[in-house]
Amino acid sequence: MTAPIDPRRPGPETGLRWRALEPADVPAWHALLQRMAAVDRPPWTDTTADLEHALANSSNDPARDTLAGFDRTGTLRAFGRVALNRGSETADGFGGVDPELRGRGIGREVLRWQLERARQRLHGPGHRRPVLRVYAEEANAGHVGLLAAAGGTVSRYFTEMTRPLDAAPPEAPLPQGMSFATFSNRLSEPIRQAHNEAFRDHWGSEPRDLERWKFTTTHPHFRRDWSFAVIDGEGQVAGYHLASYDPECERIHGHTEGYTELLGVRRGWRGQGLAPAMLAEAMRRYAASQMQKAALAVDTENPSGALALYENLGYRPTHREVVFDFPLR
């Protein structure tokens, strides 16, 4: 058996000084992401809470799973991160380079480090199909080109969609005997279990443990008043809708929106129109909060027909994300 690859940090040829990210770097890290967003205009950017969580997540070691490149003035100019959930064979790669320093090979060095670190973490006979997975905005030609040139294979597309709320929500009532129940602490665990059941066979989805679920439902952007479950006549959670509000959306994209983070229907309740009913209810709640649009993301190749459902409800594509996989054998 070969020894695991040692993930070497980039060298001085990049013009940057490299080390692991630390909690004190979060403001500088967030500032870097904001500079990147001003050029790349992604549908969303990480908040400081997201970055703090990434460094505190017990499944990963920031000292070994993060990378930060600083220039001579001490300004953070590039970063990389590899994240792996417990029991998973898919490592996620995150990274970026300050727009002022792109085109100098720094991104290639960050990706090389990500691949080496992912190989190290997924080394051994217990991993049958280890993969590093990286997401890129389709409109970001530089990032897409970098991943393709490095040998990544496109495995999926995700489409961001929005629907104006100046028109009335579609008519999509719940079946008789079912009702909406706004998210509460009492409902949180039944909804988590419903989500893990509903997405059990969904591409790229992994069960959400208590830590990940708590982060989702306590995130500063999470909106309890827009989140709810569908309760059937026996008190069971049949479906659920979790939503968020990003205050940066208006600055970046020029409108406010309510965002559907998670939407699912348990298998025994499918085919009864619960998904359109939940989205129509979400639109009503967004509009009552003076939002201008409803938004969500969809797996373009989802065999459930979700893309057609959203289009029939008035959602239209705005961005597309490309998923690249790097097999690590």
C-alpha cells in the first residue's frame, strides 16, 4: 500500500505567504469573499457566521484542512478549504483568489493542494470511490476553465431560479385534512428526520446530523416565519419547507428575495400536490414580508421533475452552477 500524499502548501513562487486559516482571520476572509463577489456576482456569499462555523466544525481540522495566502502587506489574497462529513467518500473543495491576482497560477496551486489534502483524508481501503467535488458558477469562465483543465469531470448542473411576487401566488391548495405548521423547536427534529428520509436517494445528498441541522436552523439568515411543515390528519410531518433571507442580495442583485433552502415530501405522501402547495404558501409569506421575489435552486437532472414543477409555478433561471468531480484513486 502506498503512503498517503502529503498536502504541500504552495511555495513562494506565488508571491504569497501561506498558512492555515485561524478564527482571527474571519474578517479578512469575509472581506476577500466580498471582493470576489463584486466581480463574480454569485447568487450568494458566505457570511461571517458561515466562516466561523467552517472553522469550528468538528468533522474537519482547520490546521490541516484550510489554506490562506497573504501578500507582503498582510492582506488575505487567496484561500482553500477541504470539507468532509463523517462517513462520506466525497470531499468538498472551496477556494478563491482575489480578482487583482488572478491569472498568475495561484488558483492552480490552491486546487493542487485541495486534491492532495482530499487524497490524504480519503486514503485507504475503506474508501471505494473517493472524490473531490468542486462547484463553480457557469458564468465564471476562469474558474470553470481551471477545473476543466485540471481534469475535472462535469457531474451535475444546478440552476438558481427566481419568481416575481408582484403577481398572486398560484392556486395550489393542500389536500383535505392537511395543514401548515410554522417551524418551531418542537417540530425541528421531526422535520430533520423527514428531510433525511426524503433525500435518502437524492444525488449528492448526505444525512444531516444534529450539528449540521442546528447550524441550519440557528443561522442568522434562517427565517422561522417562512419555514413550516405540512402536517397530515394523524399529526405526521408529510413535507417541509425551510427558508432564508440574505440581506446582501439586494446590494448584489438589486432585489430582495425569500429563498427556499430545503423543500421535501416524504415518500408516502408524494403525488398529492404538496410541493406546489408549499411553494405557494412560501410565496404568500415572502410577499407579506415585502419581498420582491421568491428564489430556489434545483438539480437540473433531478428525475422527480422538479425543474418542470418550478417552471410551471413561474420560476425562471438566473444562474447555473457546474459541479466538477475529481476521482481520487
